Amino acid sequence: MIKCRPGDDKLGLDLRGSSKEENDVPVRCGPPSKYLEGLRPYKRIKPCQFCVEAILKDFKNVGPPWEGAIAIRKGLNHTERFADPTVNSVSLATRANLQAEKLTGRLIHPHPLKHTDEVIITIEQAMPRRVGLAKPCNGHFDQLPQKVLLQIFRYLKAKDLATCSSVSKMFYHMSNSIELWESLYRLAYTSTYTLFCNLAKKNPRAPSKDWKMEFLRKYTDKKCEECGLSYNLYNRSSHVHKSSAVKRIEDSPRLIEARNPRKRIKSQSKATTISPISTPTTSIPGSPAFDLRRSYDSDCSSLDFHAIAPISPVSAADSHQGSPLSDRTCEEFSVFEDSSCTDNPLWHQISQYDVPQTTELEDYFNNDTITMGYNSWGKEDDWMDMTPCKQKLPSAQFSEIDRFFASSITELQ
Amino acid sequence: MASESISVTTSDDQTIQLSRKHAQMSQTINSMLEDSVGADQEAIPLPNVSSEVLKKVIDWCTHHENDPAPVEKVKKLNKKREYKAKNSTISDEWDKNFVNAELRVIVDILLAANYLDVKGLFELMCKHIANELKGKTPDQIRERFGIQDDLTEEDKAAMRKAWGATKNDS
């Protein structure tokens, strides 16, 4: 078994299970220089104890100017009795292993090789810049399977993910993984995640949706002056479908008013004075908005978001002529993400919204994706956009409004 | 009747006895046990786990043997609290001491927990490593975890460009 241990730089190969017969497989490998000189940098062979050992021996002597790399990995066609969940992981992590091997000259292989395994010997050209021997392995971190790394990354916030993206190529790809961002998005914006999933089912282009872009746009949007985390959709044609998605609840405040005008008036007075949503002066008249922002009762340190859907300015103006709210978008209708949210018929109304116009969706899905990158080369203030606002919000007052809207939702049911 | 202890063979050819209760905390061993009902009592091979790591796993299982199953925990929490459960804070003092080990051991335990499918232990290790990653610069991460910087200047330039575009976009 080939092992990698801290400080252990010797090559070892245990071919337990291999026999004389297994060595009868064609030997097509050779010393690294042969392949480096040739035009075939990639060779697929069957394992052979002697040739593998020969290569390993040669590889030990390979150094500059070769700077090539040999990697041996186990294929997937093993036939063990019990399903071994690490086998897939190993194959997934092979890229990382290759990298480690290229730089350290050590081979990492957690399984004994068998004759049924497919061994791949890869000789890669040296990287443009000279790479010396790596630092001593401080653990096997770079051979962690990707799915394990994904689980680790799920505990990181956007800033730390961006930092990780500039650590290595593997980290870069992991930090930009759609799976990761989808799971983060699902955790942070549960409501709209369901909404998008429903949209995805109805539109064939939807699967290409970039969760990361969505997440970051919400997280970094500075439109809200107070908390910097609101996500106002005015003047954002690419998100029209989301704003359209709340059309069905657009009339809900009116329903509230119709049912209980006193409560409506109360909400207006409160919202006029303390709403944290900045007013987009150039908002499109009549366009509804769907605003996701951090809940008021937190200090912006955690990602417990509430979905908030303000009614359109026109609706506000029409319904409340002369009201201080007529020029604002702060009439809010909260859809709470508490345990009863999904039981709310209103929520089902949102989540089963009909797909909007195709052109709008195309605009949305054709958007450029955002790529994570870190500012190790940049200035510290590059991170300002990624830093959650620390400003505390008037939690007590807003929670009162939230309670009011919560009760209004209950009434609607 | 099934015996109360189970033998497992580790990658370094050591046979270790562990109680059935602890063994069943691992979904992998559990499924192996279910598959081998009625068969001869043989030691279960664990080719990917060394005896040193397995002992650590057994320690953790012993400490957490009375914990409710993770699935039950989630059921009791509402959505909001479920998200907070993703917080990487390790609250248990025993767990804090448990993860206070060499990185090599931590990674080995993580891989073993992944292989043995011990969810609680796996999450604990993930949290610990995530905490190690937090707040560090790329250089510090590379140094801490022994990762080589294989990003070329072209990669970095592309990332820089993409990041600039992102900033302008937002």
C-alpha cells in the first residue's frame, strides 16, 4: 500500500494480491523520460509490478529539468464485496493526489492494487513556473474527497469561501462548485430556493441557473443603506421573473386592509418611520418587488433571512393616495420562514407561480456568472462588499411590525 | 441471538472488538452486519481504517452513545434553527478536547468517519476543519494544511478579472 505520512518521502508500493500471472499483462510503460520525449503524455496501462517499480525507481531520480509527474491511481472497476464509499472519493480526489505527487514525488494510494484495477500512469509536462519540492505533508488535506470538502465548505461563509478559492486549483473549483452554492442558497434562502426549484421544473433552461450568483448578489447588494443586505429588484430586468413571482400576493395587503383597515393604518404609520428599505427613486412604476433581507431581530451575523415582498409603488399610491407611503416602497408583506411557512396557502401560491415570460427568463439565465476570487493581490477594502453590515437595526420596532404581518397572514388563511 | 461484541480487522491487520451498540452507530458496519446475518462470525474488514483511528472513533462513539440520532434532532428543530445547526461552533467540551489533535489525525478521523458513515463524528470533524479555515489568508491556509499553490499567474489574473467584474456587476 502506498502511503503518505508526514515527513515520509519514500516511495512504497504494496502489490498485495498480485501474483506471477498478473504480471503477464502487457508491459507498455517505461521510464518517464521516454514519455516526456514522446508525443503521448498520457498512458493507460495494466499494472505490472516490475514496470511500476521501475518507473517509481526512475521517478525518484527524476528532477529538474524534467519536473514531470507520475501518478498511479486505482480505477473504479474494483470488485470488493462491500460497497466501499471511499473508492469513488479516491477517484474524485485523484486530481489533488496528482498535484501532490507532482510536487512531492510521493504517491498516495489508500488501497492495495489488484489485477482488476486500472492503473493510470500519467506524465505531465512541467508547469511553466518551476516548482520545487513541496513542504512536508501536514496531514492528508489535499487528498480529501471532494464531497467531504464540500461538507466542510458548507460551514464557511462567503468571505472564507472566496479566500479558499485562491488557495489552490482544487479549492478554487470547490469554492465555485454549483453543488456547494446550491446548498448554501438553500440554507440561506429557503423560500426562494423552493420557488426556483419550481421554476426549474417548468423551464428547461432553469437547471443552468447559477446559485452562487444568486447568493452573492443577495449577500452583497448594498442597495439597502441600513443593513446592506437587502435585495431590491427594482430596475433589475434580470430578476423580473422573481418580482413577477409575487404578483399573486400583490393584492394581499389590500385583502388585509379590506379585512381589517385599522391594522393596515397602524402598519403604515410604523413603516413610514422606521422602514430600513431604501427607496429606489427610479423604480419602475407598477413593477412589484420581491425583497429578501436579513431578519430584523439579528445583528446581521447569521443568515436567517426572511422573505419580504413589498407591494408595488403604484399599488401603494393607488390604494393610499396621499399617504406618506405613496412615494415609498416600504409597505411590506412578510412571508415568514418559520415552521408554519410551508403550510401557508399563500406560500404555496408563491411557490407554484406560473413561469413568467420566456424573454424575461432568458435575460435572467443569460446573465454572466460570478466567479469567486480572492483579493490576495488586492487591497483590504476589496472585501467591503462581502462584509455583512454590523449596524444594529431597531429590532424591537420591527419585530412588532413583523408580528403584525404574521397575524395578517394568519388571518388570510 | 447476536453477540454483543463485534470483531473488526483494521488496515494494519489488527483485530479490534467493539460493542454492537457502537458498531451500529456506523452505517457502513451496520449494513455489513445486516448483509452477513446467518453467516459465520468473521471479523469485519475495514481496509481503510487504521487501528489508531478506529480507537479514536470508538472513543467518540462511547461518549455519544446516548445521543439521539441526528435525524431525530433535525425533526425537532424548525427551519430557522436547522440552519443555525450549520453553525460551526463546537459546543461540547469533550468534543473540543477530542478535536484538539494533530491535523493528520483529524483528517484520518474525518476520512474514517466518512467511510464508516458516522454522521455525528463526520460533522464534528467538518466543523473543526471549517473553523481552522475561517479567518485565514490563503497563505496561512496553505501553510497550515500543507497545500501547494498550484494556481498559475494566468489563473490568478483570470480570477482577478472575474472578481473585478463581479464588483462592477454588483
